[in-house]
Amino acid sequence: MSDDPSMSVESSQGFEPQPEGAPEPAEATAGSAVDSADPAPEAGAAPEDQAGLVDDAAERAARLEAELSQLQTRYDNLNGQYMRLAADFDNFRKRQARDSEDLRLQIACNTLSEILPVVDNFDRARQQLNPQHEEAQTLHRSYQGLYKQLVDVFKQLGVSPMRVEGETFDPNLHEAVLREPSDHHPEDVVIEELQRGYHLNGRVLRHALVKVSMGPGPDGVSGAAASPSDAAPQPGEQDG
């Protein structure tokens, strides 16, 4: 037994050296147990955090849905405005094309109406000419070629003459200048063309000046029809 005082003190107080790998004192184990129990309140707060996240997501979804509804309404309004503008522009384009075509036809009608009297004079001269000599016939052929060229130009422009004799009088096409009784034509039938009328692409370029029948006269016979009976001898005349 050693007489060293320090060794006796350590032995009396219980401070003996611990071998390696020995468990820690009970105080350290208790402290670690307390530390491991600290996160317990956090585990209890997790449902509240999840509820908050759900509420935030629902609020955000509602906000996005409201924004989407506003954008859809704005799109519908803009699309409606676009469709109306497109329809208005299409109507404007068609109206401009129609007005342009009407103006073109009006100008053509006015121009051709000024030339038609020249055609009338050519036609009258052609009907009156009766060349007898070779020189006159050569001139007549040259005149006929010029008249034919003028008529061909009118055809290319869409001008066509009316054929009115024997047709029923139509105020949209004809202009009655004379009316006279006729045994050969019923009432309101064109019996003579005084000035030729013309069409331009289906439209009236110039009305035809015509003579219209009034039907049979009051006695039911015309002078030409009554002349044979007038020429026949009467019974009294034969006796004389």
C-alpha cells in the first residue's frame, strides 16, 4: 500500500480512470435525451403549415382564374371588334368595286351616246347609196368597209342593236313617237323603227324611237283593205 496522499484523495472521491469504450455518465445520456425531445413542437406545427400552403394555393388559383376570365372577356371583345371591322371593310371593298364599275359604265355610255349619231348617219347613207358606175361602186365598197369596222368596234365594246319591229311595246326599251291604227298588227305592237336603239352589256344605251300600232280602226278595216270592195260595181251601176 502506497503512502502517496494524491492517490488516496482520488480514490476517496471516486475519480477512477475509465477504460476506453466505456459508456458515458448518466448525466450526458439524460442531456442527449432532452436535446432529442426539443423538435417535438415542430412536428406538432406541420399540419398548420400545410393548411397555410393549401390556402395560399387556393387563393393563387382563384386569382389566376379571375385574371383568365378577364383576359377571356377582353379577347372576346377584341375579337368581336375585329370581326366587325373585317365585315365593314369587306362591304366597303364591294361597294367601291360596284361604284367603280357603275362609273366606268356611265362614262362608256356617255361616250358611246355621243358617237351613235355618227353611226346613224353612216347607216342612212348606206341605205340611200345606189352606185351604178365602177368608180361609185369602188367608193361604196370603201364606205362599207369603214362602216363595218365601226360596227365591229362597237361589238367589241359590248354594244348591240335592238330588234324592235313586231315586238310588244316596252317603255323600258322603246320610246313611242307615233301611234296609228293597223289591221295587220294588234294594239301596242311596234310596227316601225324610226331610230335604232342599242344595248351596252345588257343595259339600255339608247331607247329605240318607234311607231306603235293602235289596233284596227273604228270601222274595223283599213283603207287598203276596203279598196277592193269600193272598186266592185254596184247593182245600180250595172243597170246603167
